[in-house]
Amino acid sequence: YTKYGIRKYGAHGTSHKYVSQRCAEIMGKPLEDTKIIVCHLGNGASISAVKGGKCIDTSMGLTPLEGIPMGTRSGNIDPTALEVVAKHEGQSISELINILNKKSGVLGMSGGISSDFRDLDAGMKDGNDRCRLALDVFCYSVKKYIGAYAAAMGGLDAIAFTAGIGENNPYVRRVSTMDLSFMGIDIDETKNEIRGEEQKISTDASKVQVWVVPTNEELAIARETVELVTK
Ligand code: AMP
């Protein structure tokens, strides 16, 4: 950091800001008093821990090679694996990074079938084990961040799912939050069938509220612009 100014910056900040603010609003709670995990799950995907309206941690790193696996991007990977592959394949670090960005993630895990979750859903329904594997690794990864960020914030009021997959994929939402009753997270399977609409999908008994909150990055940008020019 000292030499090159390299730092972790995260991604989808506009979406995380809008969704966390909106989530507090629809819960009827002041943002300052909330602990929210925002799961922005799209072709690019990042998860944030928003405590009192401030993002205290985010899954994506300097590049999409840190965090959960995405459409074509690997997410977390042990750098030693790169050294081994580089040696055997005679590839440079740049070539390997390119593969990790463009040919990995659920595309790689599905055996090259698709980076699009609709295709993976269809493949899984047709009994394709690689599609199921890719979806389940993705969901397992989301679940790990939910656990980690609840711990990091010392509690949790809500989880908000957003972006293409977060808004439209009931399977991903269900499996990512499965068996988390011990943390007070319980999904209502019927409500969870919702696609692309703002709705609470947790049961009334669930201590942690789980919401689908369609993102609105354009509105967030417009709000920030107004704030900037009227300051
Ligand atoms: P994004 O990058 O936010 O546009 O998200 C892209 C991902 O969202 C793709 O994997 C799509 O399969 C998924 N997605 C977008 N719209 C829908 C939809 N209406 N139904 C199911 N999946 C969708």
C-alpha cells in the first residue's frame, strides 16, 4: 500500500448504498440503528456489511478475484494454485488472471455451460450435476459471508437481496439462507417465489428480516448529484 497505493475498494457501492437505505426505510427503522447485509448478486456480485448506514466490510477486493464466485470470475482462490498452474502450463500471471476473470466462476464450475443463472437453473432441473454444483458453490459462498458479516457487526437486523440474481432467483435465496434458523433467519418459501419486486420473504417469526429490494442505481446517482451541486 505504501509503495503503490493499492487498496481494497469493493464494488457496486451505489447499489449497496441505495438498497441498505431503502431496506431500513421499508423496515420502518432509522438507518443509524440497523445492521444490514446487502447481497448484490448479479453477473458481478458483492456482499456488504452495513452497520448504522456505514459499510464496514465488503466481499469484493481489489479485483473481482476476491469474494464470492461470479458469472465468469473466480472469487476467492489460494494464490499458490496460480503458481502451480503457471509452472505446468507455462502461463504468465496476466494470462492466469485473465482466465480467472473471464472463464472461471459459475461458467468454469458448470464445465463451460453458462455464466447465466437462468441456464444453470434449467441445467440443474434437467439433472446436470455440474450446473447444480456451480449453483451450490455460489450459494455456499453467499452463506459464509452472511455468517461472517453478522459476526463482524455483532448482530443482524436484515438481509437484502438485490441485482439480477438476488431479485429473480428463488433457489439462490433459499439455499443461501438455508439452515440459518439458529441465527434467527427463516425464509417463507411461498413469499420467496417473488421475482423483481420489493417484498419481505422471511416468515413473521424470523428475528432477522429478509427482503428482496430491487436496486435503483440511477436514483442513487441522481440523489448524490443533487447533493453535490446544491452543497
Ligand atoms: P445483472 O448483472 O444484475 O444484470 O444480473 C445478471 C444475472 O441475473 C444473470 O445470471 C441472469 O440469469 C439473472 N437474471 C436477470 N434477470 C432475471 C430474470 N428475470 N429471471 C431470472 N434470472 C435473471
